Amino acid sequence: MHILHLSAVTNWGGGENHIENLCFELAESNPEIKNTIFCVKNAPFHKRLKKTNLNYITANLKIKVDPRFFFKLGKVCKREKIDLIHIHDPSAILLAILADKFYNLPPFIYSKKTSFPIKQRQKTLYKYNYPKIKKLLCVSEETMRVAKKGIEDHTKLITIYHGTNLKTKSTETQFLLREKYNISSDKKIIGNIANHIRAKHLDTWVDVANNIINKEKRTDFFFIQIGTFTERTEALLNRVKALGLENHMAFLGYTPSASNFLPQFDISLITSQSEGIPQVIYESMCHNVPVISTSVGGIPEIIEHGKTGLLAPMHDNITLKDHILNLSKNPEMQKEFIEKGHIKLIENYTTSSMAQQTLKVYKTIKNNARS
């Protein structure tokens, strides 16, 4: 079987990490399955793939429906005798549909990785209910619940948690955060790994820091944020400056192997307003870092409040602040979260388990296509 993984994103994030993990796992466990990644030329994902031994093909995508992208997609599917196209982002669905109109492509699978609702517009509903899409793999039960409102055939929906790759974990970094930013040992590092996009709502992250540093006068905390800068970054940094927080936080921007820095965090803080399940939760559990998060998307399916972490409603910076102050002075609670979270991760959320569940779907669809 030859699977083509289709990505039309122009940055690097959890979705691309999922593709990479899935292909690595299948290469190791099922070498008879060939996986090829089709992605945007010269985008961060392409540059990252150059450093791996994964199969990939690139195409230009300068506009949303660049003909060079979908025509090449069609030609590649014919030339490489692709059996199944696994689509990994919303933009790629439209490009696959356009290619299908010209080349009659093999069946599709789509991975829905966020809890954004499917817009009730005719064109959007047509795209998500396109007949070639045989299964929609939802990253959480909440994602499935939301998707049902826009999908006509609910039997197409299945939940497969992504998980993390236990075999590739590393703590090696180019520098130590405490040394680079002159953070004394008596200060707690509150870390966040997220690209500067609307879903991550980093304004809440700044609000939490403002409450702790300026309102509670707790200068024994330092905030580290790692993630790709976007058009939202300037306003975010201006706000940090206006609040006088420059000496209490640092923004690293895009950082390769960002999760390697997690062991240097005392607490992993997630302030998202929309999610499927952020990869950083799995990574934090793996690196034995306690998690405090907003209770959005599929996060409550992974973080059990008071058992494997602490949760707060989205945008509720006061509760998040209180959670940080309480957890930071309670080593027993930290230990409990770390131990129970790690066990839950090993038992349920590994890329090995995710790959085998996904492969089962691949085989079912291929067998149905034959009959």
C-alpha cells in the first residue's frame, strides 16, 4: 500500500508533527507500507523533512488554490500509484478535490485536528462531505462531537488520539534557559509552546503573567514563550512592553525541537481558546512537567482536573493565576500530577498506538475500494 500524506500549510505546528510521527512509526512497524509526504515547497515543513529520511515531494503554493500544486498532486498520484490520500489540513481538502476533478484520485481520509466547527456554508459543507472522503479521523471525542454538526454520514467519523513518540525524546538544547536569560534558581519558569495564532490566545498568557508579576507582586516567576511569530506578534510584544513585563518574560520565536526545552520548565501553561488536543500536553507528560491549561476542545479528555493537572475556563486568567500560585507551592501535588500523567500517557497516548489504529483504517478503506 502506498499512502500520500497531503499538507498545504505554510508553517510548522502540531499537525505537521503528527504527520512526521505517523510516517516514522509506520516505517518502523510496517515497512511494507510506503508513505510519501506531499507538502509546500520551501515551507518550514519542507525544510524540516530535508533533515529526515522520510519520502516527500513538494509543490509551489503561492496562492490558496495554486494550479501548480493541485496539478502536480494529480500527476504524482498517477505516477506513484497512490492507494490512499491522507489529508491533514482544511486547505488541502480543496486542493485534493480540484486535483480529483482532473485526475480521478484514489480515496481520501481527512484528519480533523482542531475543535473548530465546520462552517454551515454550502461550499464548506460540500468540501467536508466530498464523496471521496471515506473517513474523518478526529483527534478527540470533542472534535468528533463538533464535526457531527457538519458531516452528513456520522459513520465516517472515528476518534484516534495522536499521542507522542517515546523513542525520539531528547533533553538536548542549544542553550539553557536559566543561563541565557539570567534566571536565578529561586524563580519558577512558567513555559508555553504555541505558535502566535488566534486559537492559542496568548493574550491570556500575558494576562496571567501580569496578574502574578504586577498585581500579586510575585517576581519569583519568569515566563518563557516558544513559538512561531505571526502578524499577531507585534501587538502581543507591544502589550508586554506597556505592562512593564519585558524583564519577566522572553519570547524565543520558532525554535527547532522546542519540546526539548520542556524539562527546563517548572510548569507548562496552556491558554488556548480552541484546540483539538495540543501536542505539548503529551510532551509535557512525557518530560514529567505538570500542566495547567484552559478546558477547551479535547483537553479535558487528557487532563483530569485535580488528578493529572489543573484546568480553568478559557480566558479565565484569574483562575489560571491561582492554579500556578497553588501548584508552585505544593510539591506533593506536582508529584502526583507527574506520576499519574506519565502512566496515562504510556497506556493511552503514544504514536505507536496512534499509527496502528490509523493503519487499520487505511486497510479497511483499501479493502472496501477493491470490493
